[in-house]
Amino acid sequence: MMQAIMLSRRLLLAGSAATGALAAAGPALAQGRKSVLVIGMDISDGRNYDPGRMADYSPPLTNGNVYETLVTQEAGDYVNVRPMLATKWERVNGGKSWRFTLRQGVKFWDGSPFTAEDVKFSLDRLVNLKDQPGVYASNLEKVEIVDAHTVDLVMKDPASPLLINCAAPAFAIYSKKIVSANGGVSDASANTADKATQFLNSNSAGTAAYRMVSWERNTAVTLVRNDHWWGGKAPFERVVIRHIADGAAQLLAVRRGDIDAAFNLTAEQLDSVKGDANVRLESTTSLDYVYMTLTSNAEFNPALAKREARQAVAYAIDYDGIISGLVGGFAVRPPSFLPIGAGGTTAEMTKEFGYRQDLDKAKSFLQQAGLPNGFEFDLSITNAAIVGSNYQVIAQKVQSDLARVGIKANLKPLDPVNLRTQYNGGRTQSVITFWNPPSPETDLWASASIERVAKRVHWDVPQSLRDLVKAAGAEQDQAKQIQLYKQYQQALVDNANYIILLQPIYRIAVRNTIKNFNVTAAGWYVEMERIEPA
């Protein structure tokens, strides 16, 4: 599921400036660029492309295709892992460690050999940078080199998960030689001494089918074929991920043949291509979702600090209207932080104890909060598109719903980068944003909701809930684990800091000039090494 030499300056500019060049050339160029794959996508949210620091929605489309991990997963199978840079793995040291046997004959794009030293450097740096992706390695105590082609990942708690997390983009393995030469540091001083992010924002240092050669914010990301890829020859000489924020512009581009795939079309735009003989729709139910947060900080908003006021917000929203009206019915909705398909979560649970629009109940909660006439709060949003709908459109629908019970949501549009900075820093009253899986390990979602995301909304999580999440993550009996995660989700619904608005069924418009376009449950991700000219 998760997550694949030097060019002349002229060729680099031709790729990164594709926004103008391809649009001008139209179908004529499309017929002549079998060596170039062009994807249209809103990439305005991207702040960096450093695997150890990356925490936005669109960059993993790039990083998942220029870096490889020890193990990976097949789309649709979120339980088992399969080989990638490791050919086999086993528990050793009394079950405290995972021992990985590394694939031999692998080279980085510069031709240097891949060894255990690179694994240790990459994972040590992930932990010691102490940035957001490091939390996915919270159970990793240390990396020990057994020999040049064998490493042990020693766990802090053998009962807690780690193996599936090794398939996440954050666990990308990169060249110690290249990254060190460009300011990379992996020891305990990395959080202050490491200077490699600037280099990694426009260059990659991996073993995958493609390598990154440029990123121009709000313009394009350009990849080129890695001639040293152990898997063979990548199908395209170049891949260009063009920033196209507007769905209408993406639709025109994919119809003209200026791009090969359009990621951000609205339901109406997607429906309009059904009769186009040159374009098809690829789809799958995602593990991503769009959610809304409500702070518990009385200094930010005294009303939202009251649980009953937050519950009033939750029960005033027309969820069915959002799904049917804004995404054409192509979405489902989980009860809380675990998407349908993870931790035993089902749509039936949403019906059983999840939120639903009930205006009388919302008004009753306002009465209980001592706010019978309602209240107001600031709702921060970005102008980017998600699931074919602009966040502002979703927010306007929520704003209209809340007004029916006297709650006023003041919409505060922000640049995507500024919104993430403010939200991650816990400086917002409310946001509408996305959650996408760093790994299909359920414990990652649950732990995040009571740790770093809880800090953003200033929720003082009770120890009993922390203990419940820990017990669920360690439970080996699947039926018992599902019940524990159900109790956890019921607690989140009762507290009302997180409101899940929709879990999309992703549909991507793809031209018939390419084949093997593989949509995955992580809506941002496709395996580009599989895509070929038709």
C-alpha cells in the first residue's frame, strides 16, 4: 500500500516549467512524450521532502517513489509485509529484535552500494531528528549492525508494533555517503546539527526506480530514471508532478493530453469524463480522511473549552449532505480517529455511536453548556483541494450547518504551509484538514490522537485512556483488540475534539495512453515503477 546522471540545466527547466510548456503544446506534445509521465495534482501543501521531516499530504507521492524501505505492502493487504530492501526477517534476541537480511546487489543512484551502514544511518537519523516522523519509530530502541548485509532493529517493547511501520515512508533508507556529504547527521545531535533538509528538498538519495532532481514550490517536482535501480529499467525517463490547484484546469489538461493523470477532480468533473474515450477512472476506498478539530483551550475559546459545546458542533453537522453533495456519494465515514478498515472499524460502528446530524440534540448540548443562544469560533482552512473538493467549500457547508443552531464559524483561510505550522504548533481554535496513514498499523492512529494531535487541541488526555490505547496495541487476540479500540473510539466521540467528516473513495482520471496505474488506499500514492506507456 505504502508506499519509487546529471541533467543539463535546459532539461531541468523543461521539466520543472512543465506548467506552461505542456499546456501550450497540447495533444501534439502528448503524442511525442512517451518517455515522460506527467501527473496533475495540488502540491501546495508540501513544505519539505526530507524523509525524516516530511509530514504533509502530497510529498509522499514523490518520496514513496524515490526511496525504498526494508519491507513494503501490497494494496489491499494491511496486515502482511513483503520484501523490498530486505529479503527476509525474523525475531531474535528472545523476541526483542527484528533481524533483517538485506538484499545484495542494490545500488544508490550514484552507483554506490547499499549496506547495513545506510540502514543504521537512515533510521538513527529518523529517531534523532526528533521531528514528527520520528514518532512512528517510537518503539525503536536502536539499530545494530550484524554484518554488511544484516541489521537488528531492537525494540523498546517487544509487545508493541514495529514491523509494519517499517513499510512507512518515514522509514525510507537513503545513502549515508550522499546525505552526510550534504550536512546530514544521524547521532544524538541531529535535531540541532543536521543541515541536510535543504539538499533533500530538491534531491533524493535513495535506491528506487526514480530520483528527484528538482522541486519548485507551487510549480512542479521533477524525477528522472535511476539507471542503477536493482529492479530493472524504469518505464519513463522523467516523471513530472505538476502543481495544478484547480480541478477544472486539471480536467482540461487530462482531456487535452497535457497530463496523464488528474488527482483533484470534483465529483461532477469525474462524472463528466465517463464518456471520454481517451480517459478512464481508477478508484479505491482510501484509508485517508478529512477531519475537523476543536480546541479545549479556554484561552483560545472559552466556549469550545466546554465538552458540551464541542458536542453541539458535532451534532449540528450534516455529514450525509457533505458526502452526497460535495463528493457525489463517493465516501464513507468512521466514528472517530480509526478509518474504516483499521482496527476493526466498520460503518456499523458509526451508526451505533458515531456523530450524526441531530439539531435538537445539538441545541440540548448548547443548553447544557450554558450557551442557549450559541457561540462563535474561528475555523482555519486552506485553499487547497482534497478529494475533489476545496477545503473552503467543505468549510462553507459546515458553517451553514452550524448556523442552524446559532453557532457561528468564522472562516479563516490560510496558505497550506501556514495552516500546518499553526495547527501543528497548537495555535488554532479549529481546523479542517486531512489525515493520511504513515503506515496501516492501527496503533499509529490511536497513539497520535492521544499524543501529538491531542497537544494541538490542548486536550489533557486521562491516563485511563492512555492505558486503554497501550493495551489495544499490545493485544494479540484480534477480537479482544477490536473491542478495546471500540472503547477508545467511544471515548473520543464523547470528548468531541475530533470530528471525522468523510473517508473518501478515491477516483483519479487517467489517460488510456498509460497502463498499470495502481491506486492505493493511501490516496496520495501510486507505484510509479509499475506505470507504463500503453
